[in-house]
Amino acid sequence: MSLSLADCIHLDAADPAHTDLAAAAECFDPGTPGTLYFDANSIGPMPRSAPQKMQSVLHAGWAQARRRSWNELDWLAQPRALGASIAHLIGAEADDVRVGDSTSVNQYKLLRYALSVAAPRRVIVLERQVFPSNRYVAECIAHDRLADLRFISDISELPAALAPGDVAVVALSHVDYRSSTRLDMAALAPMMEQAGALSLWDLSHSAGAVAVALRACKADLAVGCGYKYLCGGPGAPAFVYVHPRWADAAWPAIGGWMGHADTFAFEPDYRPGQGLDRLLVGTPAALANVAFSAAAEIWRGVDPQAMDSRHRSLTNTLIALFEEQCGDSGLRLSSPRDHAQRGGHVALQFAGAAPLAQALVAHGVVVSSRKPDALRWGVHPLTTTHRQLWQAVQILRDLLQSGAWQDPRFAQASV
Amino acid sequence: MSLSLADCIHLDAADPAHTDLAAAAECFDPGTPGTLYFDANSIGPMPRSAPQKMQSVLHAGWAQARRRSWNELDWLAQPRALGASIAHLIGAEADDVRVGDSTSVNQYKLLRYALSVAAPRRVIVLERQVFPSNRYVAECIAHDRLADLRFISDISELPAALAPGDVAVVALSHVDYRSSTRLDMAALAPMMEQAGALSLWDLSHSAGAVAVALRACKADLAVGCGYKYLCGGPGAPAFVYVHPRWADAAWPAIGGWMGHADTFAFEPDYRPGQGLDRLLVGTPAALANVAFSAAAEIWRGVDPQAMDSRHRSLTNTLIALFEEQCGDSGLRLSSPRDHAQRGGHVALQFAGAAPLAQALVAHGVVVSSRKPDALRWGVHPLTTTHRQLWQAVQILRDLLQSGAWQDPRFAQASV
């Protein structure tokens, strides 16, 4: 029995998680009327309050209060306050998280931090298929002879990689950026702990989409993107998480004034800041952080289990619709069927993924492709509706059945 | 013969540089009516176009175009475009400069880059009184045994510090953040070159205030703050400069996807980007860069020599007014008298600098203090007027003569 539009509308209305989250969903701008957004894995939706917050900080903060804003508008407190607002989504305590710098810079900071904590061990274990930027960060560290890299082709090879007892840190994408396969943190983190290696998780495709349990899993370190599901704004600062057992364990590789024990004492010598504060470096990105704060205020009121349930319902429905409506079109599901093994998006495998993505975008369905053949549908737990899923899959089906996606104008390079 | 208010008004009208710059001055928001801002050394003024630009990017970019904005709004091109807009102010060519990350993170990148270029040399020479964050960055690098530090107490000690022939890089504040003393780049950079050491200049207190001649001086590397005189917005991204002879000379310490030779090919292995692009790391801070672009558009039309002349006239006038109006008040000029030896601000030495700064702020004159006894007046070449200088010094004189600055409410800690 296929899902109908009425079924999807019913799911939107009946889903208890949706009811809990309805108030949060109303806090977001719906974007261009008629456009169906499935790009929360790239840039999450904008909170309605962001423009007003930004206007206020531009006029009252930048133009008028100027330097006094550092204190009067709490700009110096932003990295911790923003981190505290999203901590529950990833299973962390408020003081475990800081917002600032880019994901890649944070990946560098935490890899180097792990190498210091675990010295004299100097092996970084990486999946070959980890997000390329994370791999590049590690390769440059190895190029500088600060670590040795050990690649695994599949997570099943991890026990063998850990066996020599020389691993400092294992750097994993919690969710694969192509297939959306989610690793089993609860099973893997203890395995690394037993091997004396730290675990470093990139949560870019899970934070703000599905519930993550860093503390419960005893995960050591994590980074994540601020501008995808977390809705911090285009190019928003990223976050770092450090388990408290390691927060005081070493000096940071990059020691800036915001990571000093007493920033405004202007002491000549470096003293690491208390706990995780030591991983802060330069002046907070105040304007970017104000944009982020619009989302942070929403997240504070979101129950991560309700968010997770809603995301499960949405993505299960999306997969069912794909198979019912387009099952004979050459699309193949490349994401796992079990929600506990998936991250924020649903990925399809299709030989013409790039032009099909272009065609969908031209028809108001904003998806993305990744080489060679992945079509990605980012599902936001707060703003995507089951009804939108139904509408989008109708458009997908029509494009596939008519062959319109093969029009030469859609053959340009994907983005 | 003392300067009068009429003289100052005359200087504003007669100053040829001012005439050239009048159009640029009009592009900035004047801030709170009646407030006299001398904090461009902390947060520069806001371009009037910034709020409209930001509203546009929030609605059309973030809320509506979302992921398509990376290409349609040229967000990926921002780091180079913003750098090109300010390059002439620091004597660089358009391709020599990139905007992104914080000043301290950039200081880390360039110190590490210099150590790679100059290997096996491993000594970093620093002034003891360099801006503390720059010192902290270097100390953490040394703590990780990636360099040895050699401190000099005064720039006159530089030849002796270079003499052993083991110096990789000399990291200098071009302008001292307290006294505003500017080093002689034209004399010092060749000295370092002859000694086989790279020069790394922090331009935070000169870029956008006085003309800098990086290329002409054969300066090797530079960083600078985006949110002070450059008016990029609170916590704006900073910039890096690399002389083209070094742009391809080594791998970066932090190798992110934006510094890869082909970012969106998602190649498994790192290949450094062409030239200076390799020093980019993570996703550009798109919203922060849009704010910065408001200032960048203004800077593109500013002649650095006119800017420099105007700044000289303003700061010379400010010093004359201090001495004429407040010469018997215990204030002492701690900045050099020769403009060629000064940076963006004028510093006074005063035992009660912190409470006096508080009192001035309470009376609408926004200045700052730095421990133990520095009172700093940041002068912006585009927006400060000679008339404002006269008004501010009258308020300073009245506070000193009445002793009102000693009121207990001004005794709180300075910021």
C-alpha cells in the first residue's frame, strides 16, 4: 500500500514529535515560496529572528557602542554561550563545547591536542573515505613529521589498526558525507578507549539532525560544522567538544590570547586557559556569532529525542516514497535502511546524479550531488515536512519518467 | 600660538587629503550623535552600506538561495576578493593577500610556514613586548619543540640576534599596541633578508591607518586585523600577506579543503593550492565576509598616500592640542613625534589611565587604556575630523582640571 499525499499530511499532523517541535519549526524562515529545500546538509534554514538580531547588532553594537560591545553585548562570552546552547543535541554538558573557527581549523587543533595527550604515541588512524578536508589536515600534520598516518578502508579494519598499541587518535566522520552511513559510536568509542587511543568524531552530518551521545559513549573529542543542520548561518563558526577528562591535559597547538588563563592581563608568557577555554585562539567572530545565536536560542528549547524521532519519521518516509514512486528508475538507496545507522541526509546512487540534481534544483527541489554518483537529500528535523517529501518525490518521478533531466542545460558541473 | 576651534575647522576644510577622502568619509555611519570615537584601534566605524548588504544576504542568500549562494553570490571567492581590495593600502599586489580566520590563527600559519621555508633553521626572534597573543602563538610552537625562541628587548638588539645565522623568522609588531611606535620596515626587512631570515609583520595597528609598503620593503610575510582601522566589522576575519617569492615554497601547516589545488574534486590526497591559496583552510565565513565587503568597496577607491597624509595631519594636530591644552596635567606623550614612526593611534602615559579612560567614555569620548598607564586614542584617517579632536581635548582638559576623572565610579577595571 503506497503512501499518499493524505498519508503524509496525516504524518505531519499526527507525529507526536512534530507536535513537540511545531513551535521550533515556526521560528524558521520558509525561504522562497514553492521551493522545497533539501540542502540542510549544506546550509541550514535561517531563523526568522536572525535579520532583526543582525540589524540590532550592526546599529547598536558596531556603529554605536563599538568597542564597549565586547563587554556590554557579551561578545567575549559567545564561544561558550553558543556551545552551551547546542551541547544537549550532541549529548554533552554545557561546558564541554566551544564555538569558533572553522571545522578544518578545529580538526587541526584537536588532532594536535590528541597527539600531545597521547604522546609518545604518534599514529593517527583515518578512514580512507573520511571527508577530504579532515584527511588533508592529517596529511599536512604527517608531512611535518608530527604524526604517522594509518588508513583503514572500512571501519571493520579498526581493531587491526589499533592492535599495535601505537595509536594516538582515531579520526572518524561520524556520518559519511556521501552515503550518510552513521558509525556506531557506542560500540567504537569504548574499543578505542581500551586500545589507549583517543576518538575524534566529526559530527558535521549528525549534529542538529539526529541525537548524538558523546558523553554516554565516552567519546573523547569532536568537531562539527555550524552552518549545516545547526543553522548558524553561511560559513558560521564550527564547534569543538572535549571530554572533561582531557580538557586540562595538554597545551594547545595554537595558543592565542583568548585561550590564555587571563586574556586581558596581557601577561608576557602563555598560560593555558582553564579547561577547554585553552582551545580558543583569536578574537571571537562577533557578527557571525550573533547570527548563530538566533539558532542557538531555538535549539535551547529542543528535546534531542523528539528531534531524532521526527528525523527518523521523515527520512523513513522519504525512503519509502523513493521506492514506491521511483523504484524502477535506476535510483538505488545508498544510505542504510536503519535510522540508527543514518545521519542527516538520505543518499541515492544514480549514474546521472549531477545533471539530475541540476534538474531538480531548476524545478524547485534543492538537492546536491557528490562525485561520482551520489544524490543527497538533506532533511532538517525542524523544518522539513512529510508533505514536502511527497511533493519533491513527485517532481523527481516526473523528471525521471519524462527524461527531462537529460536536457543538455542540466549537464553543467555539479556544485 | 595655540590651535583654536576655528583652526581645526579650517584644517578639515583645507586639508587637500581630506578633500580627496571626503567621499569616502561620507560612506561611514557617524555612530551615536555627540559621541567622539577614538577606538578605531579596537573596532573601526561601520560603513553605511553594511546593514543593507547584510539584510540582502540574509534574505536572498541564506534564507532563499541557500547552498546555491556559494556560487551565485561568489562566497567562495571572498577571501581573495577582499584581500585584493585592501592590498594597495599595505603596498601589496592584489594576489598577495587573502582574508580569513583570526589574526592569531594566521600568525600561527605564517610562523609555521616560515619555519618550513627556512628549515633547518628553527629560531623565531620576537620582541619581548610584541602583542601578547603573537607571543603566545610562538610559545606554543616552541612548547611543541617546533622552534626555539630568541627574545630581544629592543629592536636595536636585532642585529645581534640575527648574527648566529640560525634565525628562521623574525616576528614583529609593525606598530606597538601600547605606544604606537612604528618600526622602520624599509630598514629592517633588508637586514633580515641579508641574514637569511624571513620577516613577519603584524600590521594590526597600521593597515588602514597609515600607508604600508610591504612589496617595496621586500617584506616576506604579514598578518593584520580586519576589524580595527580596516572596518571589517566586529571580530571580522583577518588577512595574510605572503611575498610571491614564497607563495609556492612549502606546504601549509594546516591543510584544509579550501587550500587544496582542486577543492571540489574531493581528491583523497592533499595537493597544495596555487600560491597563497594554500593558506586558506576551511569554508569562508560568508556572513562576516559580506560585512567586510562594505568596507572593501570603500577602500578600493582610497589613495593610500592621501590616507596617510590625512592621518598625519590629524595625529599631529591631536598631539599639539594635548600639549597646548593639557600640558601641565601630568600627561606625557608616549608615541613618537614623527608620524613616520607612529601607527594608527596616539598614546599618552598617565598614572590614572584606566579611570581617566572610563571618565572620557562616560563623557562621550571613546578611548581605551592598557595596563599599566597607557591611554590610547585611535584616529581613523577617513572618519576622524580635526574638529572632533578639538572637542575631545576640551573634554579631556575639563576632566583633568576639575579632577572629575577621580570620581570612584570611574575606578572600575579598564577594558
